[in-house]
Amino acid sequence: MRYDTIWLDARLATLDPARPGLGVIEHGAVAVADGRIAFAGPIADLPSGWDARERITLDGRWITPGLIDCHTHIVHGGDRAAEFEMRLAGKSYEEIARAGGGILSTVRATRNASEDQLVASALARLDRLLAEGVTTIEVKSGYGLNADSETKMLRAARRLGRERNVGVATTFLGAHALPPDTGRAAYIDAVCAMIPALKAEGLADAVDAFGETIAFSPEEVAKVFTAARAAGLPVKLHADQLSNQHGAALAARFDALSADHLEYTDDDGAAAMAGAGTVAVLLPGAYYVLRETKLPPIDALRRHKVPIALATDCNPGTAPVTSLLMIMNMAATLFRLTIDEIVAGVTREAARALRHADIGTLEAGKQCDLAIWDIERPAELVYRIGFNPLYARVRRGATD
Ligand code: DI6
Ligand code: FE
């Protein structure tokens, strides 16, 4: 067997679901051929007579699957530093939103930005993620709130994947907020009408909505989800972030890929998600920024065996976060997730939240996306704050 590249003398966290925990392999190797993993296992199990164009010895460094940030709003205009100051002075997120700030202030900045400007500002943020070993991101629209601006955002998102060696999954979040210029029913109809065109242009891989008292009701979300499923697109939901709208169960009813946030989800919601195979995407960055005190129902998610993923939620309002490693630390410190849950949450389970079967584990046949770390044990990825131990990032077999 002739490989393109082989990484030798590594410790692997394969995340192979057939193995317990992180699927650790000591004295391991990973080999790539044509951008796919041709071998991932103990060096002793390499086929006899193997050969490789390039051999890299890692001196015991760790290899994990490339990290996946499965919930971002990384494409957006402007920032909300002024509102951050208002919150410091005592105003709440909902108060600011109801007064026309919040999401709507980012809508104004996004509508005013050109596609090139959106790409440029997103790249600055994306590069911080890539520097931490991220090889795939999900990117939502939702700050355009009309057909032209939503399309512009999704085009900008797709361009990120051409400007950098990163996988991009796009999500249409037209139902993020009610635009100032449209009535509720008319806007929901408009969102539903945008879905087939975005799908036909290849601009949306999924459809998301914000189900919340300050955003859209369960009935409105159901309308959008019905249109998405009719167009052949899977759905996801910003569910139960600020109050229990029974969003988790609603998402499950539509076979959602994921229900995200979930601070106010109850036991029934977790059970419904388990039944549908809907992934729980926890976003401790937004929890932290909003100084939320209601924890997502982590024990119920565990009890019902709901897969748990983690993401930055990178957005200008509630999560101005461009570090997935920081999120991993928050997941431990704020949510008390285990190291195994956290590492799985940014690899295998994040891939599941995107229903992307080709990434997220180190298994023969998968896309060769790797993060190589200068660490002695996986807990080091989680326990340090503001320290990046990435040694190398590999996507489709190519090192940066
Ligand atoms: N929930 C969030 O945390 C973000 N969107 C959402 O539906 C917040 C977006 C923003 O404040 O700009
Ligand atoms: Fe979000």
C-alpha cells in the first residue's frame, strides 16, 4: 500500500464509536491516500509492505479528528460592543432587543455591508478558529431578513470555504427575528417562499429558526419547518434558550438534526430528542455572556442518551467567541461535562449535528481531517484557558 502521507508515533483519539471513551490508540499511525484516511490504528497493525511519499514522526503527540464548530453566525456586519456596555450598565438582552437593538442592529449593519465586506470580516474570525484545529464550520444566515440580504450572507458563507481550506455547512435562518419592515404572518410566508430557491441554488444545507417569545412562536416555526421538509432540507432549532417553549419536542417532531441551546428544556423535551435522534448542541458561550444561571438539562440528556455537541455560537450579540477551545473549557467549568463528552462534542457529535457522515472520527474511509496537538493527555485541550496547543491542522490530507 502506498500512502500520500503517514503520521507515525502518535497517540490517537479516534472517537471510533465502536471503542469506549475517546477510542484511544497508543503507538498509533494515521495514513492518508487521496484525501481520505487509509489507515488509523496501532503502528503494529500497519499492512506489511506499506510505503508513503511523506513520513512525519510525531514523537507521541496526540491526533484527534479536526474540530467541528457546528453552530456559528460567523458571517455578519458590524459588532455590538456598545450594547455590551449597555448590558454592563444594567439593561437585559431582551430589553435591548425589544428597543430595536440586539439582532436588529446587526441586521442593519449586515444589510449595509457588501458581500466582500462580509467575507473579509468573517475571515478574520474564521482564522482564529482554524488556528485551533477547526476543519469544518456551520454558518447561519439570519441577519439579512429579506431575500437579497439572506442570499448575500449565504453566498459569503460559501465563499469562506473557497478562501480557506475548511468545510462549510450553510444554514438558512430567515426566521431569526421579525424585520422592522414586515408583518409577522407576511414575513413567515416570505421565509417559506425563500426556501426552495435557496435550496435550488445550493446555498442552504439546512433550515434553522429562533423559537422564543422575542422571536417566533411554535406555530410559526412549524410553518417554516414544514416548508423546509417539503423542499427536502433538514431542520435545526434555537430551542428553549430563554424560556421553555417546548422547542426540543417541536424540533424532534420534525426530525431535526439538532436542537441548540436548551437551557429551559425539560425532561420530556430530552426524551423526545432521543426518540428522533436529534443532537443537543450546547452553547456555553451564550450562557456565559448572558450570565444565565439555568443550566441545560444535562443529566436528562445523558439519561435519555441524547448525543451532545458543543459549538461557539459565534455571533456579535450573545457569543462574540472565536475560540472553540475556550468553549470546551466553559463546557467543563460551567456545565460539568466530562473530558470525553467535550472532545466528542466538538468532533464526532458535532459531525452528527450536521449529519455529515464523512468527518468527525479517525476511521479508514473518512475524510482525512486532523488536529495534531502538543499535549500529554486530552484533558489539556480543556483545562487550560487562552492557551492553544495545536501543532498542525490537516484537511483532506493537506497540512496548512
Ligand atoms: N440565539 C442566540 O444566541 C443568537 N441568536 C439566537 O437566536 C443571538 C444573536 C444575536 O444576538 O445577534
Ligand atoms: Fe445561535
